[in-house]
Amino acid sequence: MRPVILDLAAHDYAMIDAEEYLRAVLAWHFSEETGSPYWLRRARTLDFDPVADIRTFADLRRFPNVIDEFRTVAVEDLIPRGLTGADRVIAGIYESGGTTGAPKRFVMFDRWMQFALGWDEHHYAGLGTVNTLAVAPSGPHMFGEFAERRARRHNGVRFTIDLDPRWIKQMIARGDTENTERYAEHVVDQVAQILTTQSVGILITTPPLLERIARRDDLVEQIRRKIEFICWSGAHMDADTRDIFRQEIFPGIPLKGLYGSTTILGMSRERDEERPDGLPVFDPPSPYLAFEVVDPETGDDVGYGERGQVVMHHLTKYALLPNNPERDLAMKVEPPKQGSGCSVADVAPMTSFGGAEVIEGVY
């Protein structure tokens, strides 16, 4: 029988006891009746008992980093046996960006995606009925599906651009600057066609593409006149660029970021309250998603206000993705409440990860 604590709608997630919740998640994923074939098989290779020995959030570090195995594992093996009915409905099979090697594949369940969108909805609550323009990849990336569902929540339609970020990364890796520029301008040309002919209220894109859009005075004017909210994600935005967008280029238009990863099937949202230094802070919905920031050399925790490598955890009945070092560096920030992990600010990519150069491209 599924513990009620694992049901997304059963509790205010902010009030859940994090360690009680963690123990319920592990019991679920490592039970023959409810766990996925992947984790039941992988458990036999661990040098500890996940149910008996993992009692606290800090104990999750005992898990090996298994994310690279998701490049080849059959997606059917990632489906927990205990999911039934509406819980078992799959929203899609989504892939990581393939920035540092072959992409990894993950199963996104519909109810989890609904929660993730609803959790971020407070930023958009006052917009009413609006259309959305997503200058972002679709295909195997979950970014596009989030934009589609965002549009539906506002009784509008989603306009989208056909974007292949992997091809741009390949061109950058080859040093093909000319064709990289041509491709990016081709994308912006398509943005111009939509912005100048259609009603759009929400613009969802990545920082590199928003910078290119902002180079065209006619598009800046269209955004100032039409767009009610700009959401950025998929790449990184430094504090100076963010300030220029907010104060000089798009004054008065809310500009909010999302920071997350396909490898945790979700994202953190930008905190409403700003730090004195103006850096945006990203809060994950703990205990479902949790962040840590560690010294990349030793793996030890860094202190609040210090920088280190981001480690992410996804802990729901829909998936177990513990102890996953990301390709990002960030400042560790105190979380908004008592719970698992921390918040992050000043996120930027590492120069290399897993022995491969990190190429961010446009996404």
C-alpha cells in the first residue's frame, strides 16, 4: 500500500517532515511490490541497505552517481511498479541536453509535471488569458512541454520555434562560428515573424537567445508593447546581464528565471525577495527536489555564501535520482524553510565536466 505522505496532493509539501518522507520514498523504491526494475536490480550492487541504512538526507551521499547509466537503460525499467491509474500516465520521455556526451533519458509522469507547473504558477497568477511564445527546444527536451502546458493554464496557445540546440553545440565544438551565427539569426527571424503578427503575453526563452532578440530595436519595441512576463531558463544569466534586461531594455516587465535539470525532472523557481547584491535565488520544492553545494575536489559541504558544485536529488514516488553532481557551480544560500538541502544563487557552468568540455550554446 502506498504511504499517504508520498501523494503530492495529500499534504502541503512545505510541512512534510523531510526525514519521514525520505524513509517512505526509499521504502517505495526498494520494495519488490512498488520499486522499478532498474532500482531493484541496482540495489543488489550497493554496499549498503537503502531502506535500513539511509535514515537522513546526509546519508544520500552513500549512493553512487548512477546518472550516466540513464544513457542506455530501457525506459520501461524506470517505471515504479507501484504506480497505477492516473499516477501511471506518462507525460513524455525526456532527454538531457547531451552537453557532455550522449543524452540521458528519463520518464516524466503527468501528475509530477502538473505539480511542477502548479508550484511555479504563483509567478504567473495575475496574467489571465494570454498566449505564450517559447523560443526553446521541444522534441526530447522537457522545456517545450512545460511551455505548452503553461499556455494551456492561461487559456492561450503556444507559439514555438523549431530549435535544435544540439546542432548549435556541434557547430561551436567544430569552431564553425559563421554557421553558428547564421543559425541563431535564423531563429530570431522566426521570433520576429511571430512577435510582429500575433498576440503574445508570455515569452519563454534562454538567456543567449534573449540577448540576440534584444539586439533588434524593432523586437525590443514589440516586447515592451506586448509581453507581460519573460521567463528564462535552459542556460545561465549573469547578474550584470540580468540587471541590464530589467532596468534598461525591458523595464517594467517581470523577468524571472527557472533553474533545474532534466536529470531531476524539474526545476527550482526564482525567489520573490531579492538579495542585497541583486542576485536571484533559486528555491527547489524540498523535499521532492533538493540541492546541495559541495567542494568539487573533496565533495565536502561548503558554507552559506560560498561557491561550489551543485548536487541535485529527485525524491518522489515517480523517480529516485539521488546524489547527482551537476555541471554547474553556484553560491550556497540558506533555504526559505527548514527542510532538505539548500537554495542556490549565481549559477554558472563549469568549464569541464566528466572529462568533457562544457558547451552551453543557446540552451
